[in-house]
Amino acid sequence: MAHTPSVRQPRHFSMLRGFHLADFVTLGNAACGTVAVFLAMAYMNSHALQQFYAAAAMAPLAFVFDVLDGRVARWRQTHSALGRELDSLADIVSFGVAPAALGYAAGLQGGWDVMALVYFVCCGVSRLARYNVTAESLSGADAKVRYFEGTPIPTSVVLVGVLALAASMGALGEDLWGGAWQLGPWVLHALSLMFVLSGTLMVSKTLHIPKL
């Protein structure tokens, strides 16, 4: 009687068992972005500046994780397509959605403001998708990408820094720097334009930023 080979059943948490150390560092990045969103929502309910500052502090902390995951991957020689995708997904949470949520919590709540924040996030998603698709073609002989097309999404840490500075000077809500304009049916705050500029620079194909 022929022996029928047994089918090996996948083990519980088998996906996580396949993660490398760098992948868990990347998840730390995603966790920081998620906490930042929660803290931004908590600030809108309590108006406690400590929560706003804590939300803003998550951005540089996420940046630290973002830098470390690459270094850990190089140290362990564990680069993978999965790691690259994880990095992009974590970045859109920490450097796309979280800064937009903080901007909304800071007072960018007019109709045009919301459109600006959505535009910023969509630009971030598009920029990361394009990078993943073109990374191979942009790499040199050593398989390393020499430059970024458009500004990297972690540059949104600067936007968070501006919002934190505004908070420290009491310039939130109705006191946002630059004031607001009524344009048609919706309100536009001047400060939301920095999100528009940041998003536009991210999707630029002519702007080449050397990768250090």
C-alpha cells in the first residue's frame, strides 16, 4: 500500500516566527504612529497639552525605529521584500496618518484643511508605493538605492515639530498661525498649506534627494 505523505499543518503564529529582528523594530515604528493617533484623539477630548506633546513626541521616536530597522537589517544581513513592505506600511501610519491626525487635532478642521490633510496622506501613500516599485531600477551595482525621487515621507517630522512649537506658544485652535480664510463654502487655515507643500514635494519626480 502506497504511503501517503502527511501534510504539515502551519504552526500557530507561523508568520511572526518568520519575522527577522529588523521586522520587529519596524513594528515599533508602526506602534509609535498608532499611539500618536490615539493621543491626538485623546487631546481633542481633554485639551490637555501633555497629550498633544506626547503625540508629537511619537514622530521622532518612530523616526529612530525607522533608522534602526535598516541598520539592524544590514547588520544581520536580513533584507527582504517583506521587510521593505513592512517599512512602507509603518511609515504611512507614523509619518502620514499620524501627522495628519495631529494637524486636525491642532485645529485644521475646515473643509479645505481636511482636503489638504487627505491630499498629504495620499501623496505619502503614492510616494511609498512608487519607491517600492522603482527601488530596483534606482539601485546601483551594489543593489543600494542612491537617491530618493521626491522627499522621503519621514520628513513630515518637521511638520509635527511646527505643530508642537505652535502648541508651546498657545497657537492652536482659533489661534493657529496665519489665521483662516473663508473660501467658498469651506474654511482654509494657512498652516494647512505646509501639508500641501510637503505632499507635493514627496511625489515630485524631478526632485532627487541623495540617500545617505
